[in-house]
Amino acid sequence: MHFLFKKLRAIIRWILVAFFGSTILAVVALRFFPVYFTPLMFIRCYEQVKEGRELKLSHHWVSIDKISPNLPKAVMGSEDAKFLAHHGFDYEAIEHAAKRNRQHPEKRKLGASTISQQTAKNVFLWPGRSWVRKGFEVYFTTLIEFMWPKQRIMEVYLNSIEMGDGIYGADAVAEEHFDTDALHLTKAQCALIAATLPNPRKFSSKRPSPYILKRQARILREMRFVPDFPK
């Protein structure tokens, strides 16, 4: 029994070493290399095949200097106003969301994920709301905040986030929805893209509903108070 316990402990130790070693190496590597594919892209492709739909994956990696400076401002105004100030987590927003969800359980749950958390989820994890996935999200968010500058987090976020059915990243949505590239997106187009991000497969920046146009107007107002994103 003692031998089995020692063997089990050794196996667990090596599993932990392998996990932490591989994840840290992955985060270090992706600070410098483009993120061409994410788990979500593969999951969506599988869903398309399973449902008998045409396979679509539109994604072009571009550096942040080839993305309109209005887009970081728009997503900060929409998703994470404190992005440049926090270290991965907006505790005030988390507390507000928890309080609101507790007081109004009948309403759609309010989230408080920062751009850093969404980047960690998009690049390293799978969609879902389980506590296990949330725990991994906290871990990877902490790693990228420690190892990546804010410019890199924003660059990866804007290149990897789902922006439509089979559309990922700023350059792909610029081409698919506005017949341009990411650098030449207008301020209004950037606000429209940001307005759809809570659910980009339900809401479209190409054919915006009155609700999305209302969100766009609010984001355009918010952008006046968002600082320019550092280059």
C-alpha cells in the first residue's frame, strides 16, 4: 500500500510538472508568434460539419499596427473600460455582476469578463460556464497578464475573437462585412463591431438590428472618454 501511494504521488507530481511546464511555455511562445488557430475555431468547424453546413473559417492574422486605432477604443468602451489599468480582473465589475445576478436570478446572467480573461479563454480554452473552465481561465489570465504587455493582449484579442459565424478577428470581419481591411475600418464600423461582441453569432455588424444600432451609438459616446491605445 505504501509503495502504491508513493507511485501515485510521483505520477501526480509529474502530471503537475508537465501541465505547468507546457502551459507556461505555450504562453511564452504565443507572446511572440501569431495565433493562427484557437480551440473555438476547431469547435465551430466541428459543429458546422455535424450540422451539415458549409465549412467556413475566415481568419487573417494582422499585427496591431495594421488595425484601426478606433477598434481597441471601441472594444474597451464596450467590454472593458479599465483594461489599461487592471491586472486581468475587474473586481468592482465582478462584485456588481454577482450582486445583480443574485438579486435578479430571472434575468440573463450579467458577466464581468475582462479583455484579458476573454483572450485567455479564446486562445487556450473552450466555451462553457463550468467552474473547472473558469478556474483554468483565471490561471491563464494571470499568466498572460504577467508575461504579455497590454499591447500584445489586445493584439491577440482582436485577432482571435469570434466576430460572426465562421469569422474570427478584425481583418476577417472588415473584409466580410465592410469590404475593407482592419486598418481602414471607420470609427462607426469599429463601434458597430464592438456592439455585436456579446453574441456575434446572433447579432451582425453587417446587418445590424435596431438594438445593435442603439448599442453602437452608446459605444461611440463612450469612446470619447477612452484613452488612445498605446502603440
